[in-house]
Amino acid sequence: MWVEPLGLIEGQAAAAALAADLALPLAGGPLAFTLVRLIGPDAPSAALPLSDVPEAWQKHVLALTYPLPRFAGLAMPCEGGRPLVMGIINVTPDSFSDGGRGIAESIAAGHAMLEAGADLLDIGGESTRPGSHPVAPEEECRRVLPVIRELAKAATISVDTRNAATMLAALEAGAEIVNDITALRHDPAAARVLARSEASVILMHMLGEDPRTMQQNPRYGDVALEVAQFLADRVAAAERLGLPKDRLAVDPGIGFGKRLPHNLALIERLPLLAGIGCPIIFGASRKRFLGTLSAVETPAARVPASVAAALAAASRGAAMVRVHDVAETVQALAVWQALSGGAEEDDPD
């Protein structure tokens, strides 16, 4: 049984609708939803106003309103802030957008992102672009551990890896979050390593388990529902393996085994993932589908398109956006937050 929040509103409109009992807060706010689509056995086919939700479904609707706990100690938007901004640092020779950085350059880039307003940093040593080849954990560690050790002195650090050996070494070096594109499917030892730690974990959807083949004719019936069900199943599996739900977040995996229509559908229906009860992480920064939509071939030139995608995710309930262009995203989200929060007009300018 899935409940898809629809009719999302924000700012003063949300406050008025909540006061009139015409809306409910999504994950504790600041967004609110006024309609729902029920998905499951004997569910009505049309969207419903909240007043018409059948009694059997009401507890599932109310579950969408519960505020989310902090993720890795970081505040969620329900506490009055904007979505978190995660800066991407790829210590790789072949990442699609920013490959070629060495250790010193990566450390400098991390400090620059923090000065620009990043809330945390995601450090990876293996490119997972379509068609990329795997990197041995030993080489992955050689690349990322010096960067993690240094930047962990200044910020919350996530390590982007699917290898248990790298996870363990990164956590010992100061990382607090593991970001696994395979949702703990690649390495059987990963869940054991993480269950013994206090790390928070991002579980991402990817079609299959290999970036080399994920873009080979991906097909879905209902991509949003299939991705949501996959992530709900992975959260349940992680809990069975000893990882508490309050340490988990989910990522729909934009571009990982998806074509343009799939990516657009996932962004449009991102609120569906709220039913899982974990923070939603969103990463579309500089990706190929944005280049297709904006007619910009060079990934580094897709900054406006990337910011637009991040704002779309924020307005659909994302708790964190993973980006290359931190300063631009932070500025845009600051304006969005003021508007979505119904800021007072106390500045004549």
C-alpha cells in the first residue's frame, strides 16, 4: 500500500491550508500536501482530497506527516532549515564532470565548498558513470583516505563506495556516512561492517549492480513505484541486517539505469518516496539528461540546469541535494527557503 502526496504547496499558502485543515505537512514541513493518490489493492483510481481518504488508508496518510530524525546529526528541513547541500569531491581520473583531481586539489576543493556553504562532503575514489570500470578497494583507499582524514577535521564526511574494505577504512579515517550506489548489494560484508559502526547510510537505486551495464536498455512499467518499492525493500533488508532505520536515507539514483523520461518521472513523483520514512537524497548535478534538456554538451557548463533540478527536488520534499556547484545551489536554496517559509517583508529592497 502506497500513498503518493499530491498538490504540494509551500509558504503562506501551506500555512493557510494547514490552518483550515485542508492540507497536511509533508515529513513535518515546510511543504504541505492537499491531495493523495492511493496505490494498492482496491484503491480508488483518482486522486482524493484528504477528507475523502478511506479509513483503512488513513494511518498510511498520517505516516507521511511524521518529522524525520536528524541524519548523521544534521538537521532536516522539518526543523526550519533548507535541504542540506552535499558537495561532491571525486578523487578520480575519469569521473564524467570533475575527474583528474589529485589529493591536494581535492582537499582544497573541499575547503572551498565548505566556505561556500556546503553542509557536508561526499568523497569518492571510483567513477560510477555509465560504462566505467571498477576500481580495487586498495586503489580506492589510496585515493580517498588522505582526503577524508584532512576534511573530516572540518566537516561531516560521506564516503561514496560500494566496497566494504573501503567503508571500514573510511570510517576509521573520520567519515560518518557511507553512500552506496548499490544499496548494500555489491559487497556481502558491507552490512556487517556498517552494523558494527555508528555510521549513517545512503541507499541508492541502480538498475542492476554494475555501472558498466546499467544503461543498456533500461525498462520499467511504473518507474517511480518500482524505484520506491526497491528502496523500501532495501531499507527493510538493512534493518534485518542490524542497521536502524534512523541511520538510513534513500536516493532514487537519477541517471543510474534510467533514460530521460525515467529521470523526469522520478523528479516529478519524488514525494512518493516519503512513504518510506527516511530522508530523501537527490543527486542530478551536471548529469547527461540535464545537458539534453538544456542543449549544453559540457558537464561543467550545466550549472543553471543543475540548480533548477535541485530546486525542483527541494520543492518535492528532498532533504539533501548532492551537487558539484555548491555556491550557486546554496544561494538558490536560500531564496527558495525564504519564499517557501513565507518570509516577512521587512527589507524595503
